Amino acid sequence: MSVGLVLAAVLATAVDASAGEGRLKPSLDPLTEFHTQVPAWKPCRDGLECAELVLPLDYARPAAERISLVISRRKAEDQARRRGVLVLNPGGPGGSGLGMPTFLANSGVAKVYDLIGFDPRGVGGSTALTCNDVPPLVIADTRPRDEDFPRWAAEARATEDACQRAAGGIRPYVNTPNTARDLDVVRAVLGEEKINYLGYSYGTYLGAVYGSLFPRRLDRSVLDSAVHPEWIWRKQFLAQAVALRRNVESWAEWVAQRDDHFRLGTGVEEVMATVEGVAAALAAQPVADNTRTRFDAAMGVGTRYRPLWADLADAVTKLRSGAPAETALMMARSAHDELVSGVFNTVTCEVDWPTDVETYYEDMRVFRDRYPYGFGVARAAPTTCAYRTFTPPEPAVRLKRDGYPVGVVVQAEGDTQTQYESGPAMATALGHNLVTVLDEGRHGIYGSGNACVNRAVNRYLVDGILPPSSSTCPGEPRPAEVGEPSPPAVQSYLDGLVVGVRP
């Protein structure tokens, strides 16, 4: 992709896309009217206050079409210690962030920051990008046959065509650079010289892009569960399947060490063979609602979250004996919930994807065999981006840290949505300090109960004290004892996973 000379010239001045921040006089800056709007705060949800802002659809033509952006605010509890605003993003792309200040209401940062949430362009209460539904053509299958592949491609094409019919006018402008530019308007409207930033999942990429475009407008930043700066976007999804497989193998090692209880095998290979034997049996004859596809999905979820390891092993034992396993179905439903999409199907198309469908089919053959767990094959299948009907108006932003402080990246070893390697890569690219959460599969760590991570992030965001350049925190413990499985406890645990649904 390339950008025309005229557009490049406009972006270099009006948008302040790199080092041009603050160069234009207000009378010459076409964004002045957006920067000087006065937010009309009103009570909204959960004790927050919200306001609606007006923004350009296309920052290259700020006088043309406009969109709305809804923001939320929870004022700092200790106004005497207030050190500005902390802008929050939960990820997605396409996740609503209006409730994020409530999510962090009991955290250390709530005392000294105004917590700012927002619905990004295309999402929720902001000018929404809504696409027409299409009838499903694919029957969910973790190990589809070659003859089923064209259905996956046809559904992706139909979804893209339907989205283009419903939202084609705004789709080219719903992307990460423009969302970052929206954040800078929010900063100006709030009267802040700089923002502080906390982003999860896709929100880490948004934060990195903001810092690259507006380095002198960013102060402290935390990127939790980072995407890989060189895997935007298809490689990131392929890596998800690899991470899923790693967790299954780690679980198999743990189970093998407890063969006296589970009787699934005395080594990793033997346990994996047992798992594949159960999958084959379920393909031939499901056990009640337990099918092979649901079993594969459950393996992806149950091995990711260490506290569920014993429950998953008990489920495998039951299914091998021909008995149904309720906990496996709970885990399978959780895996399916991760596959939803919306603005996701537009933002992830901001870079080029392969257009030859055979590229996807070749990968699907490998992934259905090697990475069937947790819908690994879906990560290799064609998406709407293979049939993209719009031309992105600009290339991806080159990530760099040139002018804003060293930040913090938090990454869990067993994260399947942003594979662990993504964290060190993002930390290296930006020169940030890395906190690795050992033996942990959660996605989105800060504020979710990990005391070690909470301390490190609070100390940085509140007191300005960086953690070591590379440090570790323990994750949730594996089961200390093997007891009776508890379906209500499993469901309660799964219901508590609230941050960073997608990459």
C-alpha cells in the first residue's frame, strides 16, 4: 500500500502524524474546532459521567464528514494528588471501553487519575459501524475436510460483501491510526498537555501507534497482553493456534505426573495420544452433546487456565469411558465466545492479507492436524480481509518510541490471544520494560487479581517507579490437590474472565 503525495502532505501538517506536534498556529490548524469543543458531561452508567464529542471521519479532510465519539470519566478520588488522565482501552478491535473506569474503580490508579473510557470509532455509542448478518455457511468444525474449505471462504466473502453494503462509506476510516488521532482530540478537549495510557490486547497496539504519532503527548503507558509489532494481523492469529497447542502439552506433562489419579498416560506423548484417541472416538460417536469439535474447543480453554487443569483431566477421563462431561461443554462454549467479530473485521483489514485462497487452504490442512485445539484451524482460515472491498487510505504506522517515557509491557506465558513472544517483541521495539507472568494463560492481567502485577503497575503509574527491565510475577497456581470436579466452580471461573476478549 502507498499514500498519495497530497494526502501525505496533509497528514504531515494537519494530523501532526509524526514530529509536527504543535507547529501550527491555532488559526491555521484545521483541527482547532475539534480541539476546543467543550464536553457536556452527564451522568451515565455505574456512577460515571459521559460526554459526546464530534470528530472528523477522515483526518485528511477534517472539514468533510463527521462522526461522534462517546467518552466516560471517573474523577480521581484524591484530587490533591491528581496527576492527570489515564486513558483506557480494553482491546478488540471493537471492544467498548465506556465501562473501563468502573472496572478499575478499586485499583491504585483510581486514586490519582481521572479514568477515561471511550467507545472507539465504529463501536457502541459512538458512530457505529454495523454490518448486515449473513446466513452461516460453515458448520463449526475443528478438523474440517478439504471439501469443506470452500464454505469457509464463501462465508468470509459473503460477510465482507454484506459489511461493505451496509457500511462501505466509513469503513476505510475505521482503523488504528485514526483511532489514535481521535485520542489526541480527546486529550485536547480534556485540557491535558499529555495523557497516560493503559491498553489491553489490541489496545496495546493502539497505544503504541498513539505514542508513535504523538510522542510528546504521551506520558506513562502500560501495554498489557501486547500484540506482536511485526505480526499485524494474520501472523498474530496464526500464533494463537501455536500458543493453544503449547498449553495442551504443558497440561499433558502435569497430568502425566499424576497418572496414579487420572490414568491418562505416564508421559506427554502418551497423554496426547489419549487425547487424540478420545477425539477420534467422539468423531465416530458423540457422547450426548460432547462432540469432537466441542472436545477440541474444551481442550483449548481448559489447558489455558491453570486452575481448571484437574477439571479438564476429569472430563477427559469421563469421555474416554463413554460418559458425558458437563465441564467440557462449559469450556467449549467459552472457546466459541472468543470467535465473535464486528469492527474487528474492518480494523484487522487495515493491512494487506493474502488474496490467494489456496494460501489459506494449505495452512488449514496443517492447522487442523497440528493445532485442532481451541478452534486453531479458524486462525488459518480465510477472513473478510482476504476479500477486502475497500482500499486503506494509508499504510500501517511504523512503531517507535521517540520522545515519550519508558513504559511497561505485561505478558503472560500461556496467553493464547497474544502469544507470549508478542510481549518481548513489543518491549524490544519500544524500549519498554517487560513483566512476564509465569505459567499463566490469562489475557489481560492488571486489575484481575494478580497482586504482583498490580503492585508493579501501580508503582509505575502512580509513583513513576519502573519495574526492572525484565522481571517476573507468578501466575494463578495449578491445582494443589486433585479433588472432585465442580461444574458450578468451573462456570464461575469462566464467567470471571472479563478483559480482552479478542486480540
